[in-house]
Amino acid sequence: MSSIEERFSAALHGTARAWRLAVDRRLKHLGLSQASWMAIALTAKEKEPPSQTRLAARAGVEDPTMVSTVDKLVKAGYMLRTPSETDRRVKLLSLTPAGQAIYATVWKEAQVVRQEMLSKADPAVLLLVTEFLESIHSDIESFS
């Protein structure tokens, strides 16, 4: 029999994967890969233009994987690379107007998935679980 920690870990991993796949199915008509829409969404949510390395870390992928994704997004006209003013080796990423428009669509479509998936959740339980997951995330970030 599995420990509660092992069950939690498996449930967290499986749910996160299933959630991304559900959003991915919802966004299929946009012609964006999961890596692409995640890179667009993560870039849009940053307060300052992120570096490719920061975006890769936020997405949980290796730098070369992110470079390939960003190359496709730049070619598609959704993203721009700009040299950092403080370090020319660093490329900062931002969304073009087309990228911002596609992000608005991605956000709306993802919101539909969120509403469908969470419609039966008790608001108090949802708040408790959300705060718990945010706490774990914060703890993990502080260990890195």
C-alpha cells in the first residue's frame, strides 16, 4: 500500500499533466503546441521581459528546448527577442501585438477549462488546496 505522500505526489503529477492536456485539447484549433502556448502564457504573466533561461526554468524545460520553442514563436510573429541592456549575451523575450492577441485567446479558452473542471468544487476546499499548493511551490522555490 502506498503512503499518503506517495499518493499525493502521484495525484499532483497526474492531475497537472491531465490539466495541461485538457487545455491543450481546447487550444488545438489555434495550431499551437503545448510548449508554445505555455511559453506565450508564461511570458505574458511576467512583470518584466524574461530571459530565455528564466522562461525555460518557469516552464520546467532545458534551455535548448526553450530556444527551439522561442525560435518558432519568433518566426510565427508572436514573440520578440531583444538583447539585454546590461548583458548582450542575454536575450529578453516579449510578446508582439499578435502574441498578446493569441494570449488573450489562450487565456479565455483556458478559463473555460478552469470553469468546467472546478465547477463542482467547494469554494472553501478550493481555497485551502490552492493555498496548500502555493505553499509547497514556495518551499520548493526556496530550496533551489
